[in-house]
Amino acid sequence: MAEAPGIITTAALHQMVVDDAVDTVLVCFPDLQGRLMGKRVTGRYFCDHVLEGTIEVCDYLLAVDVDMTPQPGYTFASWDTGYGDMSAVPDLATLRLVPWIPATALVICDLVAEGGTEPVEVSPRQILRRQLARAAAHGLTVNIGAELEFFLFRDTFEEARAAGYKGLRPHSDWIEDYHILQTTRDEYLIRQIRNGMDAAGVPVEFSKGEAGHGQHEINLVYAEALEMADRHAIYKNGAKEIAAANDRSLTFMAKWSMDDVGSSCHIHSSVWADGGATSLAEVEGDARALSPTVRSWLGGLVAASRELTWLFAPTVNSYKRFQPDSWAPTAIAWGDDNRTCGLRVVGHGAHRRVESRIPGADVNPYLAYAGVIAAGLHGIENELDPGPAFEGNAYEATDVPRIPSTLVEAIDLFDASAIARAAFGDDVHHHLLNTARQEWLASNRTVTDWELVRGFERL
């Protein structure tokens, strides 16, 4: 693929810094929630000291929850280990401009042992790199396309928080799925996100209204999996920043309200040979057939998605999205262009691919993509066949496996998963499992509004 607009060379950055066109570089890496963490570095200091070196960050950043509270149970980092430093090494292929923030560039880093070169294996970017290395050992390149949905509100983030995230005003009073009239009313903001992403080296295919009140989907152009994960993280961060700059808020929660549909992150995966030049999906003379390699990849997703669900649904809230007749799946079955199935085969010829409809918009893309690849490789290595396509309404099926309905069920499956342990290794598996368990424990230390309404007076 041609280099995306917005991607810059180190020579170009040097000149921009000299010309005062760039005065700040965001030096970032993804945390366990998939958020961008890091530092704002002055342009001159970055060019002189960080560009060909490292910058140090605290290792507690891979052992905190969404509130930035250090969590117990990790062997990688804890109060007992003193929460030391890691070194963040810029991946200069990710160097790009951030057009919605003045005079700012961004680079994504890989994390290594402080002062050394050994990768931090529990860092999300490294977890994905390991799965891509496994694919490469089979001569495979994995391309990913992600379809992320979000809800847009007329309230600012500050107003939403002050209101306890209740009584918010969706940007549309009616469901705007594919509607042009309502999306024209939203275009002042959605256009900024589309064009901003394009200019930041995150190419966009299109935007559309979705099946909720104020819900939108902006589809990014597919790419090699690591590149796509980086784009995904930049997009989520940038969309929130652009919304905030317009006195609006948006959420990528999987289920922000039980009165509306959830927000998904459909993950389209395809496998290629010859360094990504040759699709392995094509079957000569039949544009809708699946090659043996792709059938095995799909077979792995059918076999492993249930026990790897935590990678696709990482929070307590994630499981509230899996409702019948809601566009979110409940069945781990595959269908040919069947949106009631958790796995849907779409496309034609070289672009025939598998869409996992299981992930919600709250996923960490590095972990979710790693899960898809681990499942697919399990299928290829064991020559699994997915069986015949499911036909009909998978919501009503009684003879197919079901997506876990709670975080507890997903934790138990992930804990017992031989596929996860083999794919990620014991240390990474433990780290991810502890992250899941701490999420569940945190939820049990919270009294919800639902409990108060039910029990305050009547129990």
C-alpha cells in the first residue's frame, strides 16, 4: 500500500522543528486498556535525544486499571518490585502529524527493559507482535479491518461527568442508520474526525449513521495488523479530542444504555502470502468459495472464540451488549453474509475475509487482534474445518455454542484455555488473566444505581 498522508520522515520532522512548524511530539504506547499513554516532548529535545534513543516511563502503567489505580496480583510490576522504569523505544515508522492539535507530531513506541533491548512481553504491542511472528513463521501476513461504533452527545465531557452520565442528550433524537439528513446535521463534527484521521495517516473509508440514537460508525481502511492496531488507538484517542474541542462528547462503551443498541468493533481478518502481496482467499472460478487455508483460519475462530472472549469483551459492561436481536451476536457460529452469527464471511475473490462480530468498541485493539490471530493460527496449525455455514437466525439456534454471558464465565474460560496459554505463554496469560480478575473484583466493590433503585426502600 502507498504511504498514508500524514506519515512523516525523521528528516521532515527535523525540518519542521527547525521551522517551528512542530514544537511538540507525543511519545506514546498503548496500555492494557488500549489507551495511549506517554509524554509530551519538546520537538528539539525529541530530535536530539529521543528519536534515536529512548524515554523512560513507569512500569506501573502496565499494572493499573482504567482509573489508574495500581492493581494487585501482577508478577511483572507491584509495590514489592518498587514500580521501576521501562524504556520506550520510538517506532519511527509510526511518526506522523496530529492535525487537530497545533504544531504536534506523534510516535508510538515499543517497550523494553529499562536501559536494555529485551521486549516487555506483557506490553500489548509486544503481545500482538508475538502473534504476528507466529503467523510469519507460517509464511503469512495478517491484514485487519476494524469497524468502530460510538455514540455522540451534545453534552461536553465535563457536563456528562457532572450529571453522572445520566440524562445525556444524544446528537440525534431518532435512529439514524444510513440516514443522510441526520448525518448532515452531525457532519460539522464527523467531517472533522474523518479528515483529521486521513491527515494523520489513519486512512478512512467512510462514515455512516448507525442503529442507535446519535450512533456513528467510521470505517478505517484495512492494513497489516500492527499498523491497524496503531491506527485504531490513534483514532479512538483523536475522536475524543476532536469531540472535546467542539464541546461535545462521545463514548466507545460497549453498552452505554440498555435502552439503546451497543457499540461494536467488528474485526475483519484476512491472510496473505508473499509478504502481503498474494491473497490466500481466492479460489479460482468461485468468488465466494473459501480456500483450505481460510477454511482452517475460520475453523480456528469457530473453535477458539468462546474461550478467548475476554480479549474481545474485556469489561463488566462488555457483556451487556450481547442481547438477542440487537445486532450484537450471541452465537459462536459462522454464516455466509449472515449478521445474526458471531462470525460472518464477507467479500469476494481476493478480499474474501472473516468478520468477527463479537468484539465491542471497548476492546484494546492490540489484544483483540492478537486473539483473532491466535484463534486463526490454532485452526491452521490443526487443520480445523469450520463445518457448514449456519443458515437462518442464529439468535434462535439451540445447537451452537454461545458467547459467554458474563465476565465471570469469560474469565473461567480464559483461565482454562490451553489455546491461550500456548499462544501467549504462561507469563502473558497470567498478566492478562489478572487484569480480567481485577476488573471483576472492582465491580463487586461498587453499589450500582440499579441496586439502589431495587433495594433502598423495598428490601
